[in-house]
Amino acid sequence: MVRTVKVALGTFACNGIETHLDADVAAGVRAALSDFIDRLEAGRSPVGVPGALWDAEPAEPAVALDLPLDERTWHLLAHEALRQGTTIDQLASHSVLVYLAELDRLTPPNSATA
């Protein structure tokens, strides 16, 4: 059985992927999820999904992707989503923003990206 995650992204996140990764959105989401899973496996606590997102009315996403996940990734995301009291889909979407923020933090001012 193939498990999937629905990753909904706004224009801001899509532009960030294109700017920082010079990649299509799906490839950027995969990179963000891979980084998130690496952090979980290393025992580093990820930035939590903001509580305001739990109660907010969902905005119309610029892009919504259904991405297949291997069993290991699915179980790690499911465990972390349960720990944070959110859904796997929200956690996956949030991981993209966290990844982009980290890339932005590591990019020196006035430097070329990707």
C-alpha cells in the first residue's frame, strides 16, 4: 500500500522553492521532507507547527501536491504529527516553510541563490 501526503503551499512557499532551490515545487517539497526526516532521526526537535494554524480557516493553496511516501517516512511523520497534535498533511506543509527559513538564514546577504 502506497501512502501519500497532501502538501498544500501558498505562493510564498512556491516562490521560495523556485528562488532557493531552482527546482520545481515537487522536488523542493521532497528536499524539505528529506531534511525534516533527517532532523527527526538525528534527535533534533523540529520547529513546531504554530497553534494558529490549527484553528485557521484553510486558505486556497497555490499548489496542492499528493506525494507518495515510503513506510519509514510515513511512520516518522505520523509519530511527529501525533506528538505535535496536528495532521501529517499540516506537518508536511509546515516542514517546507521551516526548510525555506533555514535556507534563507544560511544564505549570505546579496548572494546568488541556487
